[in-house]
Amino acid sequence: MATIVLVHGHMHGAWCWGKVVPLLEAGGHRVVAFDLPARGVEADAATLEQFVAATAAVVQAQAEPVVLVGHSGGGTVISEVAERMPERVARLVYVAAILAADGESIFSAFISKAPMDPAIAVDGARAFKSDDTLIRRRFYNTSSDEDAAWAVEQLCAEPIPPMTHPVHVTPARYGSVPRAFIQTRFDNAVPMEAQAAMCATLPCDPVIVMDTDHSPFLCRPEEFAAHLDALARG
């Protein structure tokens, strides 16, 4: 069995993994889900370095090298952690995530190449949901009405600075860690074509495609947990 560390994406928190954690634990895995810094009211005061440091501390605290899973914007965080401590990461798993090459940021790799989503509003150094219906379409378009309504209520403001900070990764360190990618076919936040393009630039093995929205842990938790279980078992 493995230790699996789950890193959430933008506007989310550890709550988003709630359906998946017990499924993985039932399979014998140790699972750690935590909140990145600057959730909600503190969202204008955060850096990518703070996100990476918080995640690295969690990884370092585990008794064995971990399977490090990053959803959405959490992809840049797990890449940086693997660069800094490759010996502590057994495998990286990107879930509909930003897979940035060296020197790229979330902004340069993705946001600047797409039109501004009206589901997101910007206030100073933070971003937040502008409309519940639009944000549901962005994140939870194949989820049940009940699950989507619950998740939309949990969303918080997200700091913008971590999205503009470039990632630093090298072939010798980051490149030494096996990486997999779970793509989401009906994703309105990080579209399938963007996910495929990132995987073409930085190949992952395996690449798994789920017929879900941006949040497979919510709309298909059993299928998603089964994929993570298989990846964790190697």
C-alpha cells in the first residue's frame, strides 16, 4: 500500500477529496488531504513558494515516499515539490492539472491563452466566483445537482500571485520522478485540448481519460479512486 498526498486546485480545499479519501483508505492506503495556505479571506496574501513549502512539509512528514496528486492549479505545486525533493516522491499524478514546463506559470501556460471566464471575477490580488450557475458549469458540469450545489457553496477566493510565478523544474530532479495524468474529457475549466497539449510537451505515462467534468473526485469518485489505487500500486 502507499501514502497518497492530495493537493487541491484553485478555489478549493481539502473538502473536495471527501468522497475519495475513504475509498482509498478502504484499499489500505494512507491518505493525507490538507488545505493550501490563504483560503478565502487571506487570499490576497500568498505566493507559489508558500504553497510549495506547505506541501513539501506534508510530504516530508510522511514515513515513506508519497504518491503526490495535484488537481488543476495544484499541478504547479506538485511539480515544484518533486523538483525540490524527488527522493520523497514515488509518483506524480496530475488530475486535469496545469503541467507547466520550466519557466512557465499558470498564467503563461494556460490563462493567457484562453478568454477570461465570466464565472471568475478579479478583485486586486485575488479571484473569486462571480456567479453560482457559471461556476457550476466551469467546475461541475457533469456532477449531480446536489453535489454541484454543495461544492459551489464551499468555493473560496483564490490568490492570483501563485498563478503568475514561474515553475522551475529540471530533467535531473523533477524528470526523475514518474508522472501520470488523468484527463477529463468534458472539462470546462482546463479543456481537454489544453490537457492533451501539456501532455504532448511533458509526456506522462500512463495517460488516463475519464468522461467527466473538471472534478472527477466529485462526480465519479469510485472510478477516480480506482485509478489512483492502481497508480499507487505501481
